[in-house]
Amino acid sequence: MPIPGSGLAKGLAVTLRTMTKRSHTAQYPEVQPQLPPRSRGVIGLFEENCTVCMLCARECPDWCIYIDSHKETVPASTPGGRERSRNVLDRFAIDFSLCMYCGICIEVCPFDALFWSPEFEYAETDIHELTHERDKLREWMWTVPAPPALDPAAEEPKEVAAARKAVEKAEAAAAAAAAAAAAEAETPATPEADA
Ligand code: SF4
Ligand code: SF4
């Protein structure tokens, strides 16, 4: 059972505390705000990773991702092999006047083609300009911060482990080839060979 008037007392305590603090006004745009690196400012597109699977456009609650593509036939890479067809991206655009910055598109993209950038200074006087086409979305990629460092105790990611093993194997093969070449160069020539 709350004590009568305790709410009022708490409210007055908050008022008194706030009254004694200096107010702080950020002088934007003269002074840039210190935003956390993972702020949701704008979305960048890494086009090379996009397979035009359409998952992001389907899952976007605002239907503000526009994707156009066409199919292309890739000839067989081996004799007797089969031709393959692949999607080619024609248009990728996001309408930031509709986007609600939920991040679902980034979460669902299975190929790591979409990223958050903390950039937020892209206000426009014409609402149509808030639809960013693929070139502009690609430019935002330059402002995407690098991923945080891995936890030292974390397991090595599969891709990194595979790449490291491939490099080690190639280095061992190169070292063995160099050693064999050196040994061959040091072997004295036989008299028959000299004759
Ligand atoms: S952040 Fe949300 S609303 Fe914006 S494009 Fe992605 S899924 Fe759509
Ligand atoms: S989910 Fe990713 S790969 Fe699929 S269309 Fe969207 S950006 Fe491209």
C-alpha cells in the first residue's frame, strides 16, 4: 500500500534534482553529435553480395524496397555440362521517406548485402529525392563502420579457418618447391653429364 503523497514527493525530488543541473544544448550543425558507431542512420548496399533473392523486399513491413532484375543464361563451364541461369540486378532502391528503420531487411538478408551506416545527413526538400537508387546506396557503404573485433576467446569463424588453412597449404607447397629446387641446384654434376 503506497504512502499517501509519496508520488508527489518523488516528483518534487526529481524536479529539484533537475533544477540544479546545468542544461546542455547541442549546437548542431556547428557541432556534430557523438553518435554510437552502430546508429541506424542509412542503409548501404554491397551489390556484389546481392543475389536478387527478394527476401528483403518481401519482409519489409513498409514495402519501400524496390528491386528489378532479369535472368541471364550462363554457359556450361565444362564440356557436356548444363547451362545455368542467374539473376542480374537492374534496380535496387530504398524509399527513406517510408522506411521506419526497423532493420528487418538487414537482418533477413542471407548474403550480407545490406548494412547500417550511422550517416544521417541526407534531408531533402523534395520527398522524391529520398528514394536512394543503387549507386547512392553503394556510396553509403563507404560510411559503414568496420565490424567490432572478435572476442579473443571466440571460436574461429569457418570462413576464416578455411582461408587460413588454404594459405598455410599454399605456403607449405611453395616452401617444398623452393627446397627441392635448391637441393637440385646444389647436386654436383656427374662426369657423364660433363662429357
Ligand atoms: S529498415 Fe525496415 S522499413 Fe526500412 S527498408 Fe528495411 S525493412 Fe523496410
Ligand atoms: S535479401 Fe539480400 S541478397 Fe536478397 S535481394 Fe535483398 S539485399 Fe539482395
